[in-house]
Amino acid sequence: MVQLKAFFTALAIGILFPTSVFCQTVQKKPSVAESIDTLMTDLQKRGLFVNGAIIAGKEDKILYERGFGFANAAEKLRFTPDTPSYGASIGKTLTATAILMLVEEGRIRLDDPVTKYLPKFPYPDVKVRHLLEHSSGLLPDGPLLASVPAGEKHTNKLLLDLLAKHAPPLAFKPGERFMYSGTGSIAAATIVEHVTGKSYFSFLRERIFKPLEMDSSFIRYAEREKKEGVRTIGYRRSPDGKLELFDVPESQHLYGQGGIDFSTRDLYRWVSSFYSKPLMGESVLRSGLAPPVFGEVKRSGINLLNWYYSDTGRRFYFTGDSSGFYSFAYWDADRRHAFVYMSNTLLPNWLRPKLAMAMVDILEGRRPAPIKDPKYAIAGVPSDSWNLYAKLPSAKDFAAVIGEYTMKPAGKVSIENPPPNWNNIGWMLKDGWFAPVVRADDGQRYNMFPVEPGMFYVPALDAWVGFRENDGELTLHWTQVHEGTRTGTRVDK
């Protein structure tokens, strides 16, 4: 009996001992806040996210918020979640919302011609809908504004007057396809003023900022004098790590396509409002979030409310990028979570989609992949982006980029370099022009803008295209926030 008791005692100890050891080796899964803090602390230590702020939350609860570095280095003004910073193209989402709010009230019809509201607008076939869809065919404002004397303020009225005077041909028949257009958003903001009899700024304050308690948001050129205490400066990092001024030009007084400063907290209130406190009825909101269709099947990567959307049509984000400023705003309609981050110090282009993807992974309960510099480069093109325009590459340096690529896990991408024209923005090289156009899986052609040596950007799809050479073979890396990265191999000519 004693032996039997000893046996069971030993058995119990034998069972309990390894179990207790096992329990000690199981690590507690980090919380969302802990995971984000680890991610952001690492990026700051590596000099990748130097100055800025981030907020993430679910439902009505903020899970993480933190500021980093300086909003104004000269004045030692810290960058906090309540520091206003230039939101750039994020402003397009507010302009689109303003239009749809007026549609809901019956004061605007999406299929009305723009000329109904702006009589001097020189394109009778362009509808209000086309402005929001980026399917108007309106060309970039750069060539028009290039004729303006240095120092003269760039205003909505000036741009629309130049448009009426010169009436450059549209790039295509309105509604036929997509081409990202800040000019369209500027025209849309001016329509808001025409219909309401109020300034664009007054409308935003009354109908958007006040209801959502966006108390730190303001129109940059019109109201920044009142906000001097929180003036945020744009910077970039020099090769030796020092901050260099890279601010929005003083002449920039355009609005509708941008022009708004948000605090990170206000930007979070804006994106989370779409699932927690929408400013329009369900029917109008649903139509604004639906993917637009051109023709029978062709779609744009941006919906009427100016959000990039996932395949499910339930996850949305948009970005803002101007001079040293970069903003990212994301929300998930089903999981009811959101995150935003803003920086006033030029983020590396390769980092932008990777940081967003890591944040999505964390909020959806996955461990994010390590964020590494992919070292994109094209042989013959200077790798020092600061000296790119001082050491202009030759057109022949880009020859290897042009062509067709088979993609893994699926699909294909082809890149062309059409002759110079108004709707292509690229590099004027020392012996030619490089303004590539990419044809992606859906067959549509999209402008592909060079952003730094070895890397390009496709705004229609928010796709980042990097090139890397391995053993003399150039590979294409196509990255989108919702889809991740695909790799392409050049098809023989």
C-alpha cells in the first residue's frame, strides 16, 4: 500500500513538474499597444520615423497614442497626438464628403455637368461625379501653374481662371477611365462654395469639424496665423542625418485637394467617424464607398468618397504626401477599428506601405513581418536621391525597366514610356524623357511616377513599384497595402 501510494505521488509529481515548466515557457501574447510601441520605437531608433505621431483604436476606445520628436525643431516644439500637421491629399476625402452631404440634401446632383455650378468651366461633358471619381480627364495643375510668376499665390480662382483661358484638351473622354486629379478636387471644393454661398472653410468648420470635435484642424493658408503656437515645419533628412527644411511653399493657397492641417487625434476622429458617427445617411454612404465602374468592368482604385478600398470593399484608407509631410488614415468597417499616423519629416518611400501593413497586421491579431530596407536600385541611376537632379541619369539607364513582367503568385505588369505629354509627369533626363505608364492586371493604363531612384508610385492603385538587381537580373516588386508584395520577372523581348 505504501509502495502504491508512493507510485501515485511520484506520478503526480512527474505530471505536475513538466506541466509547470511548460507554463513557464509560454510567453504572454503582447497587447495591441505593446506591439505598436515595439514597432514604432524600433523605427524611431533606426531613424525611419523621426518626428510625428500615431493613434490606433477600436470602437470608441483608443488603444495606443504617442508622439515622436519635434514638430518644430528650431523652437523645440514636441510633436504630440494633438499637434496639427499638414494633411495634404487627405483633404480630398473631406471635399468628397462635402459634395455627397449636399447630394443627400438635394442641392447637388452627381450627374449634373460641372458647368451648371461653375459656368466658366470649359468642359461641358465633365460631370460632378467625374471630379470625385478622378475620371474627368483633367490634366495635372502643374503645367498651368508653371506660367504663374514666382511668388504669386496659387489659389483656386487663379487655377480655374487659367483652366478657362487655356482649356487644355482632356486626356480622355470623361468617365472613360481613371487619372488622379487634384484639379478635379479643387473644382469640387469651389462647387461647395457656389452651392452653399459659404466659404469652403466655413462649411468644413460647421458641418465636419464642429460635429466631430476636430478642434485642432484648420485651413492652412487661411487660418495658420491664428495657430502660430503650433506651427509645424516640414523637414527631410540629409544623408548625414541632419534635418533640412522641406516645407510647403508659401505660395500654396489651393484647397479641396489638400490645404488642411489636422492633429493626429482629429484625423483619427475623422476616419473613425465613418463607422461610429457617420455624417451622412446609410444609403448615400454606401454609394460613396462602392467601387466606381468605368464602362462595363473597369474599376478605379479610389471610390467616390476618395478612399482606397480592399477587395471586400470593407477596409479603407487614404494618404497625404506633400514636401516633408506624410499622413496615413485607415479604417475597417467590419472590425470597427482605425489607425492614423502623421509625420513632418519625409518618410522613406519604401517604408510607407510597409508601416501601414504592419499596423494592419497588429490590429487584426497577427505578428507583423520585420520592416527591412529593400534596397531598391536601378543600375546606372544615382542611388543618392539628394543629388539625383544634379547627376541626371541617361534615358538608356532606364531601358531595362521598360517591358513586361510575369508576377508571383499571379498576374502580369507591363511598363511603357510614351512620348512627353501633359498628363505624364516624370524626369526630364539629360538626353530624353522618362514618364512611365504601367498596365496592371486589369488592363488599364496608369501613370507611374518616379519618386526616388529605383522606386515608382502608381497613385490610382496606391501601388509602390521597386526594382532590384540579383545576378544581373532586374526584378520588379509591386506592393499594395491590402495585397502585400508581389514579385515580377522580366519577360524576354
